[in-house]
Amino acid sequence: MLCNKFPLVVMSSHCAIFYAIEDLFVVRDQEEHKYRRSFTTMKRILILMLLALGLSCVRAHRVNKHKPWIETSYHGVITENTDVVQLDPPLVALDKDAPVPYAGEICGFHVQGLSAPFEAVVLNSTSGEGRLRARGPIDCERQREFTFSIQAHDCGTGPEGRGEKRSHKATVHVQVGDVNEFPPVFGQLEYHGSVTEGKVFDSILQVQASDQDCSPQYSQICNYQITSHDTAFAIDRNGNIRNTESLSFDKKSHYKIRVTAFDCGQKRAAQDAVVHIHVKPVCKPGWQGWNKLVDYEPGTGSKLLFPKMHLETCDGSVSWIRTTVELESSGTGRGCDRQSYSERSSQKLCGASSGSTDLLPAPSGVFNWTATLVMDSGRDSDLTYRFDGRQAAKIPDWVVPQNLTDQFTITTWMKHGPSPGQRAEKETLLCNSDKTEMNRHHYSLYVHNCRLVFLLRTDYTQTDSFRPAEFHWKLEQICDKEWHYYVISVDFPVVTLYVDGVTYDPYLVTDDWPIHSSQIDVQLTVGACWQGGEVSKAKFTQYFRGSLSGLMIRPGKIESQTIISCLQACKEGLDITSLDSLGPRIKFHLNPAQSLVVMEGEDLEQMNGALRKVSYINSRQFPIMGARHLRISTAVQCFGEDVCISVPDIEAVVMVIQPSEPRIKITGAEHLTIPASDLALGLCLFRDLHIISTVTKSDEPTNTDHISGVLKEITHNLDYCDIMVLGEELRAGLESLELQHSTLLGKHLEYANSSTGMSIYGVDSISHYTEVIRQVRYQNRQAVDSVRTFRLTCSELNGRYTSDQYTLQVNILHSEEAMQHVNHVMAPPKYVQIIHPTVIESNNYYSLAVPTIATAVIVVCIAALLVVLLAVYHLNQPQNKDDIHTHTLPEKQADCDGSSLSITVNPLEVFQELQSAEEVTEEEEDEDEEEECDISSTESDSDEEEATTSFIHHQTRMQWGKASLHC
């Protein structure tokens, strides 16, 4: 058959029609054979038609002959978050069957690859143009490129796509284009670096930032920048920070800068990084971990100075260490914080023998020759006097010791500097010279060209031979402008000088003839020498320039070295806590003044531990505030090395804080009234005296006290109390202040008396001072004035803390005034009237005790006894109409009852009391009197006050007072 000749041609609809017509033709040919002729023409037509159909069938089998053609590989780019892929070359499929319909047309592209998020679409089937696109958003950060295959196919042989042909598979590489979505982020927000001072480094530290974008353009950091202004640092593109200049640890030890980063798309970091750069000092051997300022609060005892200090050796090998700690307190007090009582009091505290004469006491009514001298106010409580070459003082004759022999001692504190001029004059501290006519110096102590000279001239009554007269010492301390304690110990012909407890012998001794004896009086002076003769007008000469304190002369016994050391000892110093815990190989030395500590050892750690135990201590209750300087010096040795490290000295300051200042308060009666005739027996002025001292403390508030500063009573010593007479001085032989010496037994007190008042001095407790002052009597044998006023003041630490001024007024009643007073009160005139000030006292002070029945009974019995004695005394006295009925208690009885009671009795009541007492026998009365006397002498003042109050209700007028005719 015709179609079978083209086996390679695909069957088509044309061939099917041809076969059907051929079969029909055969059938008809068989059936209509007889009609062959008639149909010959038709057959030929049909054959031609069949040939046409056969040709058409053959042609149809050969129309989709070729496969589509595409490139073997493609490279594409897609920007993230878009769907269009830009391919190179463009996606185009070609088919050689074109322009045959279907067979020459491209119907599609197939993308083949695991999870390839792309698809290809045909834009033009005739031209074969296509487009590759994404099926969804593409994220470059998830996948930067894709590789897959693509294949094109034609439309086949008809609309149904039968017989389609496919091209070969082409490889497609698609890269995802990045978008600069993310800013740079630093790996850490804070960086720390360190740099050694004095050097410039190429890189101190490196900061790093990263970017989450996928492309190198946007994911790489192209630039770093320091955003802080005026810094000494720079940063490069890699994040390396360097310093642009050398740094100083002392100037600034820490720098804080901010850094930002930019990616290559110039997107800036959302948050800057903070960079801390610490400047390290150059490793210098020395002490580290110590404070330049150490605060010390008074009363806290010992305080560690270097609790964390250690020695930095910079890896040096140290074999031996010696460290010296020195306390320099020359700017405080007299060389250091010493007990600032008077020199006389200090000597008594140190156990020195009595008999010393203080030539520079505190100015007072009795010791008034120092009132014109200039006191050095720069010393907190030290009694120091400054001499500038124009001041001097004459010592009264009654003060000058008259019994100087071959043994005596001169002590003084002195601060002196170099004298001006090349040929300096003599500067006299102490001089005993002729008062008039001549100009002989019997003994003197002076400074000349930074040499201390002591002159001692004997007279012919002692010897007529050539004898040592001038003793010279040349010492650095004399002109170093620092305080030193000098002791001139004379055991003639040997004279020894002690300076701060160290013995010095004179380098030069000059002999001289004795002085001729004469009747000329001598004058003792301080600060210059008195020239009373050989001049037209007596004057001072050889003035002293410097400061003096505690200038004393004591005849007789030479003081021991122990007492001399005590007198110049400091109350502050260095200490070593827990000596037992020091290393076994640590050796230490602490000087007697406790101002120097020396430690040495071979082990560095043990030396560090030993130095941490050095402390400062100040034992004074009220130390002088201010700075104390510390100096630490160190010497080291190294193991077999020619060059060893050098440890510099360091200096620190101990700052003593201001102590709480005490307030000394004196209370008592402000007015006393007494008849003039009774003053001859003596009046105890201060019988009800009370002295208290309080300080303000900052305590935490309690339930009952919400005030931050509260008053608290404290106990401390006093060093003097002055009783001053206000107005005219006491008349010699007629008026006086008296004090029995027995009152001072067992106490560290002395007193001096004059017409201007009385001074009680010595370091002792407030209670002892109160007890002694209560025994002071005022006697007036011929009263002229109607009022006498006294003022009492007390001091602690040489006037550093003084009490308030307590004033007492004594009203003296003469005969006419006494009569008027008696008629007014209808009572005998001899009495003492005490007017008490109104004082409101806190619970911390004195308060009245609750009266008891026993006390009231005792006082009633005493009153009955006094009434009997008054009656007996009245009967034994001559009767005189002009006389006033009075009674004065015998002294013994007054001392016995000790009640300080003053009773005013109505004469009518006396008779009634006598009647009521008749029932008692005389023996019982005597026994009761003795018993009640003993009991009443032991009662306190407060009990007596309340008992007197109770006794008033028994119709006996009693005026209570702690001052009376008898103490």
C-alpha cells in the first residue's frame, strides 16, 4: 500500500482517509466489475485523488522533524525580594521546523532541580522567547545562588501537542543580588584595653563589627570611626585603635571613647561601641596600695596606716629589704602632740620632786608678769610665748628661788632659728643680773651664733679661786626652727645638757673669777637681760628671738633620766599591732619616742605583712587636730646583681579630726547675805558648788530622743581654777581668802593667794577641784563694804577649754541694816540668807533625792538640839536692851553636823520648844545628840535640802543653803 512505503512517517488523518477510500474502491471494483468501462474515467480521477492524498500523508509524517534548541548554559541575576531573573544570554528556544505550525513553535520550558524556586514562561511561541522568574521572594541571606536545568519543548504536530519534541537540558546559574538591609553590629558593646604610659602604640586593641547582608558589598565593614571629640586616639579601617600621643597615668588614667562602623554601602551601625582604655603606669618599683590621707578620730585607739600596702618590685629579685617609717609631727604642739598642761603640772604627773618654780605660767591674777608677753596662738593648747626681740618679763622677787646651790635644774621648751646678721648678738632666755648700780650677770642662759651658753658666776663667799663659768654647746637643734626640750642639769662644776632626752657634754668650758659679794639686789628676767647699772636709764638688753614654753628652775636634787624622758614624751606615736604575728625572720626597732619604726627582713611577703601592722595612736583625750606627716623610706638588695631596683620614698598624712569640745559649767548660789560681825569667823563661799563638763555627741536617735546632737556628761581633769576678787583688792591684814593645807592632802593640787584672789592649780579631777573649792573661806575682820563680789573660772589644758564665769555676790549687813532686817522677819539677826538661781538641769546632771522619813526625823532632832543650845547661850550672855538675840554655832559642832543649815528662830518658839523637851533626861539628850550628829554628818546635800523642807512644817523657819558660816 502507498502509506506503507513511508514507515517512518507518522500516521495522520490524511492517511486514514486514503486507506478508507482505497478499501471502498476495491469493494466497488469487485462489485462493479461490469461497470469498469464506464467508470474508467472515474477511476483515473480517483487514482489522481489518491495520489494527492498519499503525497499529503507522506508529507504529514515528516513535518515535526527537529527538536527545539537552546543554549547549553545560562547565567542569571535576581535582586532579592523581586521575581525577575536577568539571564545572560536571554532565554530563547529555536526550532528548525519553523514555520511549520506547531512543529516549529515553542510551547514551554521545564525547570528541573531540587527545590529550585524558579519557573520559566514563554513570552512568544513563534520566536521562542521566554522569561525566567521566581515563584516567591528570594532572600539572599538564606541562599546566595541557585543552579538548576532548563529544557524547551515545541508544540508537536497539532494543538493537542502530540508528538512534541524537547530540547537538550541547559544549566542555569542564578545569583541573588543583595539589598543593604542590615546595619553593622559590633561583636560586643564594650571593649577594654590598656596601654603603658609614655609610649605610642600602633594598636592598643581591635574592635570588630559584622553585617548580616549576604553580599561582600554590604556585608563587609569598610570603615570605622571614633565619634568622641578631642581624643588622643585614632582607628583604622580594620578597627585597630592606637594612641596618637604618649599618655600619662598621673594626668589621666582612664579614657572612654565611642566607636561606630560603616559597611561598604555606607550604612552606619545602629549602636556605637564603648571602648575603655586604661593607662597603666610604667612599672616602677615602689610601694602600692596605700592612701595619702588617713583620718584619725580621737578616742579610737590604734589605727592601721597601711592595711593593703605592698611592695612592687617589677619582677626584680630582692634578697633583703629594710623599711623605715617616720612620724613627723613637728608642726603640732611642741614637736608633737604632748600633754599640754603647764610645766609644773607635767612635772608632778611625771613624778618629779616638788619645789620647781614656773617662770612662764599662764597669766592670771596671781601670776600676772606674763600678761604683757605675746602668746603663740598657733598652738592649740600649749602655753607658748613668742619673743620677737622686743618683749621681756621681770620675775617678781617672791617668785625667784633664793636657795640655788651647786645643784639645780633649768628646763625649757625652745624653738629658735638662725639669728640675722653676720655678728649676731646674744639672745637671752634667762638672766639674773644686778637690779641697780652695777651690770653683773650672776647666772644666765642665752643663745649666741647657734650656740647655747650657760653662765654661772659664783661669789667670794663660796670660793676665791678661778672656776668654770661658761659652758658652751654647739648643736643643730638650736637653730633648726623646731621645738626641742632642753634640760640644764647643774652639779657644779659639772653641767650636763639634755636635748630631747639625749645627753650632750659642753664642747667648751670657760673659767672666770668669782663675783665680789655685795648688797645689791638682783633681778631675774625672761626674754632679755636687765641692765640696771652703768647706764643712764635701766633697760632690757640682749633680747631673745624665738619661742619658749615651760621655763622652770628647780633647786636641789637632779632629776633622773626617766623623769626627763617622761617630760618630753609624746602622747602620739607609731605602734605595731600583734607583734606575735610578725614573720619569724622580721626584725624591727621602735625608738623610745615611738616616732620611728625600722623593719628589715629577707622575705618580701613577710615584709609586706609586717608593714601592714604599723599603726598610729594618740592617747590624749583632747588631741590637737591637724596633720601629722609620715615618711616611708626603703632600701633593698638583690641576688648577685650589680644593679638593683631603687624604691622611692613616699609621704602620707595622718589627719587628726577635731575632738568634741567639752563645755565646763559651774553652778551654785549667786547671792549670799551675812552680818558683818560673822565674817571674822570666815564664810564658805562655794559650799553648794557644782562643776560639770559635757560634750555634744552625734548619736543615732532613740525612741525618746530625736535630736542628732545630745549632751553627754564626761569626766576629765582640770588644771587650774581662779577665784578673782572683783572691784577693790582685799585689804591686807583685814580681808583674805583662806584654805587649809589639809584639804589638799591626797590630791595633785596647790594654791597661791594674793590680794586679787586665789589660784588653785594642778592636774586633778573635777571632783577633787570641787571638794577643795568648797572649803575656801572668805574672812573679813573689819567689814567696810556692803558688797563683795567674787568670780570663779576653771580651765582644762592650759586654757584650751575654759568654764563659764561663775559670779557670787556677798551682801554684808552692818549693825543698823541687821536690826532692820530682824524687825522685818521677827527673828534673830545672825543668819545666812542664800538666794539660789533658778536652774533647770537634765537627768544627766544633779537632781534632788526623794525625801525620806528617817532624814526628816534626824533633822528635827538636830533642830531641837540647836534650840536648847540657843537657850543656854542666851542665858549665859549679859542682858542689853540694845543687843540683838543671836547665836553662832560652835565650829566643832558645825563641822560635826556638816549640814550647812542656817536656822532663823522665833524667840517665842524657843520657849515652847524648851517646854516640850523637859520630858527627856539630859543623858538621853546627850546620847541622842551624839548619835544624830554622827548620822547627819553622812547625809548628802540633797537629803539635807529635802529634810529642811519637811522641817518648815514644824513652825521652825530654816533657810537652806550649801554655803554657811562654816564649811
